[in-house]
Amino acid sequence: MPMTLAGLAREVGLPVHVATGLDRPVAWVHSTELADPTPFLEGGELLLTTGIALGPHRAYVRRLVDAGAVGLGFGTGLSHARVPAELVAAARAEGLPLVEVPREVPFIAITKAVSRAVAADEYAALTRAGEAQRALTRAALASTADVVRRLAALIGGSAALLDPDGVTVHATGDLPDLRPEAARLGPGPAGSAWQVGGAHLAMQSVGRLGHLAVATPGPLDNVDRGIVNTAAALLTLALARSGAEDAVRRELRTARFRLLLAGVPVEDVPDGPFRVFLLPPDTEDPPEFWAEHDGHVVVLAREIDRPAHASTEVDAGSVARGYREASRALEENVPDFADVPGSGLLAPDVAVHAAALLAPLDEPLRDTLRVWLACHGQWDPAAARLGVHRHTVRNRVRRAEELLGRSLDAPGVRAELWFALHVAG
């Protein structure tokens, strides 16, 4: 704790003549007999004088107040037997603490007392900073959430790790919505401090991966700022390491999937049968076995609960076929490979597929389609060969489309149907 004027007066034994502001901390002690010592003051000093050249008392005290002196110590027993009443009145009027330094108390004793207190404070600050660094380092070995929790405890306030958009990732304590401030700071190295109500807030970038925000009842002192900076540095390293590890894991997943495409067995593949799904590259938290390949997220699963382009059922030995089927579904912008025109031509069991495709059609419709397709979709030649009116052919073809649920205007559907009619006989 910094030494205050009140504490110094008690320790050294100094009578107090003006008690206003005795709780002010004493940064240092300076003794002088100059009428205007302010050029030699930085603020926070207790000025000691025997009053040889005070000049007008009110002007002298005013200069000390303007220079930021925390108090005046007046030595008695030399040039003055007692503290001048005019000086006491001036100090009281200006709100400057005034203590008496009797002759038996040397000025050097006051300087030593303050020096010891300053040294003790600096040692305590270094000790606290060192302990905080060790505590934060231990927390960083566990998780970024632990760093945030430990930081909040060390500064006696709240702390939060935010993503680049200012959305909370981890938080301990209450903080306001910081998204506007994150947008203002941007991704580069930057920081800010402001006050909201009675809370003091500070925010700084954590590399380009996010922001660290803290809120405290009072402004951060030098030690607290150092602690926050240490936490920010550790979070920057942790997030960068996490990003690098994620990149390595992505590369390993992609390599494993390429092995599957080449027919090489790998571990942790789902038990078959499963399907190959293609999802957009920005998909978050893909399910089960997944990898990034050719700009897409590839998932091997029985089913998934999000939009995707899927193959038919495959196993670990036929992933390459499943990937080709899912890619065709993506090209045609349909959810399943079975919806791709002509996909039945590539079915593993063509006869089973042909029977399933033609099941809704009776023999007259099959015969009509066989002839119509052989005539390249021309109505009059097909009608002539079938011995019916061209409108009958048209009606039968439209009826077949309704039963099949497919348009026969698509070349792929015609090809698949032609092939199925010949396989089925």
C-alpha cells in the first residue's frame, strides 16, 4: 500500500495543522528553500521547507497546489519557532495538507520513511506481477477459459475473451455488449479504455483472432495493466497454437480421406453401409467422419440433419464411388444421387434398379415407351409402328411420366429408361 500523509505523520511523529487530504499517497519527498520550487516537482511530492524564502504565503501555497504537491512539511525550530498562522490559513484555504516537522525530526528521516515505503510497494508490485504471470501461465496450459477466469480473479473484476466480431467466447462476470467496440477496433493490434457508469472498461486485440475485455470498479493501476497484457499475450499464443493445430488436423483428415479414395483402409470409418455427403466449405462442427476435399466438406455417415448432396449407400471399400455419386448430385443440384437423370445406369445392381424403375408401368406402357424411345421421341413414327393414333402415344407417354415421377424431356432420363427397358426384357 502506498504511504499516505496520515501514515507518514503517525510513523515519524509530525503534528498536523491542516488535515485536509491526509489520505493522499506520497510518491516522494523533496526539500527546498526556493520561493518557487515548482520547476523541480513532478506531482505527488511532499515538499519540506524551513520557510527561509516563502514569499507571500497564499501565492506560495497556490503554486504548490498547481504543481500537484500532495502536502507541505514545515520545519520549525530554525528560521521559525512555529508554523506561521498565515501559512496555515493559506493552506486551509487552498486545501493543501500541512504538517509540522519539529527540529528533532530531521528531514532525512522523512525521506527515508517514504523511500522504504516506495521500495516496499515496488517489491510488492513485482511480487504480485510475478505471481500473476505464473498463475496465468498455468491457466494457459489448461484452456483459454481458465485464463479468462484467472484474470478476472487477479484484477478483482470481470473479463471476457471475444471473437473478432465481439461475440463472447468465454466470460467471467458481467460486461456490456462489446460488439460495437470490437467493430471500431478492427482486427489489427489496438486497444481502448472507457467508463460506463461506475465501471472502468478496457479492451485490446488478441492478435487477429479476437479481443480481450476487462471491467473493474476503478481504473487499472500499472500492475493490473501488466497482468492484463500478460493475459493478452498468453491468449494470443494459445489461439495461434490452436489455429495451427486445427490446420494440421484438417490436413490429416484430408489425407485419410484421400487414402479411402485410393482404396486404402483407415481407422474410425463408420460401419457400413453409409453414404457420402458433400457440404459447403464453411460448415461448422460436421458430424462423425469428415474431411475437406476439393473445396467441400465430405462427411461419411448414415444420415445427417442438414442440407447436403448424398450418394447411394457404400462401404469403406467403395468410398470412391460414393464420392463420385455425391459430386454428380452436387453438379445437378439435387439432394440425392438417385435424383440425378440417368443415375440408374451407374447402379451397382442394374437389373434390380431396372425392375424398381419400371415397376409402376404395365406392359402396354412399357411397349409404348420402348417404341417411342426407339423412334427418338417422334410421335407419328411411334404411332405408326404401334398401330394407334399419335394422341394415344402422347397420352401414354404423359401417363408414364406421372407414374415414374420424372420428365421424359431430360436426355438422361430417356437414356436410363431405354437401358432399363432392355435390361428388363
